[in-house]
Amino acid sequence: MQLKKFVSLMLSAATAVGCMISTASGAQASNLTSGVALGGSFKGTSTYVSSDPLYQQGYPAYLVNTLKPGRFGSGWNLPAIDNGDGILPDIGNFNELDFYYDVPNFGPNADGNIAVVIQTSDGFSRIAGISSFLNAAANGYNGWGTYLYPNNFSPSFSPNQTVLKTVSIRYNGGIGPIYLVYPYIYGQNNSLNYASFNYKTLPDPRFNNQ
């Protein structure tokens, strides 16, 4: 992870228990995340793994793949569907969304194969493509990362304008299986990272903002 992520990780590790308690008590908002596999094994797969293969540091991940490339048939829900009231904990107005993914065989980035859809408290759904950077290479994997800001989404909006309610990361299988790992969401008042969430082992059958 880059420097600010390492610093944030150290801080979050010290406060993980506090974060989990506060999110559990907050207006029934959900900190349960899930992989997504549309159509089950016929279209896409999403398998929970307790430690991603690149960092091997105990970061939970989802191994996702779409068996019919070109369709958004697998991915990630934050939060999982049908859990609580189906929205993320309120950490203030949305500033930044980061996530990472591992590609086997030191593979290429998935730019053009991943779309991110969010819903915000103003009632809008917004979509963004990604532009990844190479974050690490080890154990036979390239680790790619992406940072998304309010102005990266369409329709665009300003930082500190609205609260983030749901996120889905949608992968079309264009480069084969990848591991989605380490979400990080920055808000005006607080932040959520991998230690803030619980992880559902069975995949959702749909995206949470379809």
C-alpha cells in the first residue's frame, strides 16, 4: 500500500474494535460486505478468501470472474444486499473511494473492465470507470490500485456534498480471474477500511444498486 494507506492501516488496526462497535450501533447501517455472482456459476463466480494472495497479510478478498466476458457478472457489494437497511455507515459527506485488486501471473490492469457504481444520499446513482496504478508485485501477482473522487463519477459532484450510501464494483471478466481487496472510503467525519467490515462468504445474486 502507498504511504498514506500504511499510516491509515496502522491507525485503523488500533481502532478496529471501536469502529466495529460504532458502525453496528449506527442507525442499522450495514458493515457486511459481499462478493457478487450474477447467475451463479453459469455467468460469474465470487469466492471469499480470508487472505489475498499478493500481500498475504490477512486482508480479506473476493476472487471474482465472469465466465462470459463482456458482461458485468461478478464483483463486490458494499454493503451486502438484504442486510440491515442496506446502506453504509454514515461517515459524513463522501470524499474518496480506494480499492485494490490482484491479477495472477503478473497480469495487466483491468482498466476498461471494471466499473464502479455508487448511490448517494441525494438519490442519484453515479458510475465511474477506473484508471489503475501498479501498487505492488509479488508471489506471482500484480497488485493494482485505484483512487476515485467525487469528480470521477458521472454525474460529477463536489467533495463534501453528499453522503455515500452504497458501492458496487462490477467486473466483466476481460482479463480472467482477479482478487478484489482492501476497500477504503474517506468521509468528511470518519473513514471505513477493510477492518471496518465483516465479510459475507456466500455471494449476492445481484448488485446492491442495480
